Amino acid sequence: MLLLGLFSGLFSAFAQSVSYAFSARYLQRHHSAGWLLFYSQALMGVFCLLALPALWPGTFRWGLLAWLAPVWVALFLGGQGCFFLGQRLIESSKLVSLLGLKVPLLALFALCFQGADYGALMWCGVALTLGGAVLFNWTGGRRMTVRALAATFGTVALYCACDLLETHLVRAALGGGAGFGAVLRASLFALCALYAALGAVCWGVIAREGFRGRLLWASVPFCACWYTSQVALFMCFGAVGPVYGNVLSALRGPFSVGIGVALSRTGWVRGEVRVPVGMWVRRAVAALLVAAGIACCSFAHA
């Protein structure tokens, strides 16, 4: 299970970094974070709804989904909205690396509400993570304004809540099963159940505002990468839990730095402000500090 969680977490981190590049491209061309959110999730909802009957566990009951799905939809829409707003205010590579703050927040949640007992290593990890996040604000590009900071922390807090709900649903669907096949099926079921509910909400908004095929087609690259990343992420959460899953997901930061370097040289995404090589080195160091801090949190949590 540990290896399954490791590889699925690494793949999810990379796929999410690629999806963020596509979302930045969409915002550059269409200037609408809201339509990217609604069209991409509506498209995912169609495929998830079609697959859901084949994935439904025989012993699973509707009761859990009756409250969990609406709460998750509200939290997810809020988190995605904050993220897309943040992309319009700061560079994607900077914003994605700051999502590493999810692990300290999840650790604090466990400390306050689940009775976890952490030592010096845990707080060292928190300090490293926060230090790396702060360093990202002095790596060139656009400054971190109060509005951008609010969007970032809104994204982090709402995504953390989603992670906890997703893990709960995957493990409820998994029951006593183990192994790759069982985790994959439970993860796909949880993913399809939640995204089918989200898709229904998004189609309702689209029907009210008027369907635009051009915007739906433009959201396909982001949607494909995001869907793939979420399958892997749900598997990771089911295998190793939300804290360890976010330890691995923190590699989105270094991945995004690398993608950002490539995109800044090609001009494919203009939202990535061109900065000197020295600034990119500092940004890479900041990403590694975040990753090191998250690793410390992981070892302390073990």
C-alpha cells in the first residue's frame, strides 16, 4: 500500500502541475475563471455519472453521500474559485508551491481535533514549510498582495477540508479491502460520486447562463489532466491518508517551477512573468524548503 500511495501521489503531483499550466492558458485566452470551473467540472460530471453505476460497491449505502457530497461540492467550488482568482494575481508556479501549506494545516487539525501528539521534528517541518512559502514572495514576478494572500489561504483551507472528506469516502467505500484493485475501484467510485454531484451543479449554472460550446471545448485539456490527477490523488489518499498524500502532492511546487521555466522561455503562458535565472534558483530553493518541511511533518506524523 505504501508503494501504491507513493507512485500515485507522485503522478498526481505532476498531472496537477500540468493541469495548472492549461488553466493559466485558458485564463490568458478567455479571461474567465468561473467559466473554466463550470465547464471543466460539468464535462467531468458527465463521464463520472456514466461510470458510477458500474463502480458502486455492493454494501455501500446512500446515507453517507447524502450529506458528504453537497458539503464537498460547496467546499470544492470555493477552493477552485479562490485558486483561479489567485492565478490572476500571482504566477501559477508561485501559487502551486504555496499549496504546500496544506500539510501544516492538516497537521494542526489533527493536533487540535484528533488528539495527535507532535514533537520538535513536526514543528521544525512547519517552520521550514512556512519559511519556503515566505521566500516565494521574494523571488521576482508579481508581489503578493493582500488579495492574493487571501485567495491563497482560502484555497489551502478549503482544499484541506475537501481532502479530509475525500479520504473518508474512499475508506468507507474500501471497507476491509486491500490491494491495488480494491483501492483503485474505491477511489474511482468516490471520485465519480463526488464529481457527478459537482457536474450536476455546474450544468445547472450553464443552463441558466447559456451554453457556449467554444468555452466547453477550450476547457478539455485542463479537464483531462485534472481528472487524471484526481484519480491518482484519491488512490493516494486511500492508500496512505491525507497527510502523507499531501506530503507527496507538495512536489507540485518543484514540478511547477520546472514547467514555469519552460513556459517563460516559450511565452506559451504570459501569466508567468519572466525573471532572471538567479530568481528561478531562489524559487527552486523555496520549493525545496517547502518539500523538506513537509517531509519532516511526514516523519513526525508517522
